Amino acid sequence: MYKICHTEESTRRQRMLEQGLLEAMGHHPYKKITLMELCRQLDVPRKTFYRYFPTKEDCLLALIDHALADCNDVALTGWTGGETLDRQAQLRFFRYWAENRALLDALRNNSLQHILLERTTVIVDRMKENAPPRSFAVEQVEYFIAHGLMTTVLRWHQYGFQSTPEEMAAVFEELLGAARVSLSRLLL
């Protein structure tokens, strides 16, 4: 597992390594990227890489986890709470992914999109740690929505972002409304 950084400087270094991997994935297949080449490209000793990541795979997981966390931070900025995300939060979510196309490109070009979906579960689990207990049915709906949303982002990217973030937010709002109705039926 990758290191959890506690200082601004170590966070900056870790993110620099992650971005280096992302950049390398834009030019070379992920499987062919070696740590030696990556460290040479970033002009850092391998010892520095190992200070943050035991393996190249851990660097990729950190890159994805940090992108998901950044997306949550962006989407939830100004959100006042409540049951569902408001339209502005949904719009910020879709804008985030449109602006971070390089990560989606790298994952698609290396057939690694499944890792984004797997890490979505990790993020939902972390968010649940601080939330009040919910019923099993409610938790399953949360996973369903999170995975459905990330799958929608991957398909939207696959087809070249043909819809605007505003259009995607409107569609998501409709889907979320339908999920809310279904959830209320489950809870009756």
C-alpha cells in the first residue's frame, strides 16, 4: 500500500511521482513502464520512489485514489449537505472528469478502467466510516449509484464527451431522482 502523507512537502512529492506515472502512461503502455525509466524521467532516485510506493501498482492506485478524492472535494465544495448532491455539485463532478481526461485516456489505453471502478468502492467505504449506520439496502443503493456514476463517466469518455457536463448533470439528476424513489420503496 502506498504511504499516507502527513506534510505538504511529502504530499507534493508523492503527487509529482503519480503525475510522472500518468505522463509516462500517455506515451508508453503501462506494462512496459519500468521504475528505472520512471525515476530517470522524473530525475529522482529509486529510493525516493520507494519512500512513497512499494510498487508501480501502488503508485497507480494512489493516482486513482487521489483523483477520486479530489473529485469529491471539488464536487462537494459549497454543498450544504442533505440527502443528495445538488445540481451544482453534480455539474462540478462532471466538469472535473472532463478536465481530467488524461487519466481517463491513460486508463482506457491500458485497459485499466476496472481499477477506477474498484477504487470507487474503497472511496465509498472510507466515506461510510464517518457516516451514521445505514441499513444494508441503503448501503447497496449507495454502491449502486457510485458505480453507476463512474461507469457513466467511463462511457461518456469512451464516446468523446459528446454531451456537455451540464447535460450529464441533468441526466444524472433524473437518474438520482429515480433511485431516490426506489430507495424510499425499499425502506417502506
